[in-house]
Amino acid sequence: MFDNSSNPWDRRKFLGAVLGSSSAVFGLVAPDKVLAARLINTATNYRHADYTRYVFGVNGPLDYKSFTLDNPSRLVVDLTQTEMNRVNIPPAPAGSVVSDVRVGIRDGYNLRIVFDLKAPVNPRLILLPPGDGQGYRLVVDLPHDKATTLVARDAADPDSKPKIQTQGTFRDLVIAIDPGHGGKDPGAIGHRGTKEKHIALDIGRRLRDMVAATPGLKPVMTRDSDKFIHLRGRTAIARNAKADLFISVHSDAFRVTSARGASVFCLSQHGATSEAARWMANRENEADFVGGASISDHDQDVASVLLDLSQTKTLENSLDFGHRVLSQIGDIADLHSRRVQQAGFVVLKSPDIPSILVESAFISNPEEEKRLRTAAYQNEIARSILDGINTYYAERAPEGTRYAML
């Protein structure tokens, strides 16, 4: 049972006494007299190196307050006029500061969430506005080191109403295609003098034409000629175009000519961490806009949470997308690695655009160099990438896009 003496509540109004397991399925309903109650309909969690994060999806802005209790340590979050749908709250992650999560109703129509803790913490709570295809989210961070952060909150307009999507406002998904190298940077050079920059541009153009011919997709090229573009300039082009996906096209090289096969890369966790530090150091820039919200508009703690949420989701989506593309390429070519690899490529560092780098083959391998020069193989690689895009969005097409409507 809850034993919050400073916030007494009528135990008779508590549904089912106490739900003792964080893995239980909850079905809490407010009384009929409560109109327009907010509804929590999703609950996820994960353990970061420095904290455990819970994210609750809610169907509109809500009022909340939180406080901590000692002996034993607990965080209590009270949500005004809020219900909980039949949502499965995952068990606390291994090594987390959280031991259990309990949910109940107080005062007849207010939802209370209690986090049982292994040690005192200074929690951080933020209500995120809709963005990136998601609705309102209540984010609860529980640091593993109690000497961290402050409690913060994003103000939400209680009078705001969800926007109604009409057919006339459906948009195309923007696919940024980045042919590697170019201009003064030839990239790798094969034994027959084949330059990577030319192969990448040829494949990129073929992919562009295929994407343009696909209803609901719109291509954007970072370069469409033999010109040099700085690495961060490539991601800037994608961001300015409001790209939904970023695909960098290359051909691999190695000192041993026997190396062969195609590969797909995503950003490494280390690369994400270093990029987060760079973004936080340059928050005053107008371009610092991630996950549907400008981090320059918020204090350090809120901006850090917004950036981390965006990066975590983006890395997850990038790996999923990369796996789908790799699977398609594996049907038409040898694979250098059957797993999506991760590295700190600069062009993969946009914190809110799922990004992959495709190594189409080893240009340093004479057989693969010959194959890379053919229109047939270039088309096969482009088609495999497009098929990966289609299978990815078959499950993940954002609401409001023409692709989802089709």
C-alpha cells in the first residue's frame, strides 16, 4: 500500500488496492462524471548509462506534480483527471535505480504513479509536446547518481486541440540521397582507374529516379554533379529539405584486393555521444532543431532530454532501416558483413533523421570494380535500397504522409 502520510487518500477509492507488479496489465478508469480525462495509452522504459527513463504516451496535455519520499525511497507522480488504458508497464531494466512501479487512483479521478527506488534520486520530469509523428509524452528520468539534474517541466497549452488531418495536407516522405565524395575528393580508386565519386553519383541518380517514381516518396540529392561538398554540408542539405531518411552511397576499398562484398553502416553510440556534446555546445544556432522542437529554446536540462530522446529513437530507426536494406542487398550481392555495422561517420550524425551509409561493393577488388561499372549492378543496388525504404515504411509510415494513406 502507499504510505504517503503527507498526501492522504481514501483507500476505498483505490482500485484493486495496490497493483504490486510493474509487469502487470493495468486497466484503470476514472468515474463517468470526469469528462475529457487524459488517457495514458503507451508506456516504455530503458536504462541509459546515467539514468533510467520512462516515457508515457498521453492523448493530450495534462497537469501533474511530483515529490519524493524516503524510507523507503520513492518518486510519486500525480496526474490530474487522467486515466490509464490497458497498458503493460515493462519491468524495471536490469541495473536500474527503479525496483518496481505501481499505479492507482486517488480522489476518485486522479492517477498516481509510484516508482519504488533503490536509492534517493533527483528526478527530472518533462511533458513533451507532439512531434516526430508522436503525441504528448510524459518523460520521467531517474538518475543513477542522485547528485544530478533538476526537476523541469515543459509548459503545455491546456486549451490546445489536436490538429485534424485532411486529405489536402498529406505530404510526401523526403528521402535524402547522398552520393559520396565528389569534385576534388575522388574517394577510392580501383585498379582500372574507376573513381568512387563517379560510381556513387551513378547509383545515387538511379536511386533518385526510382524514388521519384514511387508514390508518396520525394528524392533530394546532396549533389547531382561532380562537385565537392563538406560532410556537414551534406547533412545540412538534408535538414533544410526536412528529410525523413538519409542514405549515403559509397563503394568500399581495402589494401587487400580479395576483400569483397557490400555493407551497411549506422552511427555508433560513441559517435552519437560526441555529436550530442557538439549540439549542446552550439544550441544557440537556429539549426539546432531536433525531434520537432528547438533545443535552443530550453534550459540545459530540458534541451539535453529532448536531444537524447531524439537520438535514441533515431538510432533505433536507423538500425531497423539499415537491416532492411542489407537484407535486400544480400539477395543480389555478396555481403562483407551480415550485420549492420556501426561507426562514427559524420554524415550519419543528424540526431533526428534515420541515416545509413551503403558500401555498394569493394572498388579495390578487380571483379567487383568491373561489376560496379555496369548499369545492371548499379540498378540492382538502387533497387535494393528502394525496397528497403518500402519495407521500412510499410511498418513505420508516419501519420499524415501520403505513403501511409496509400
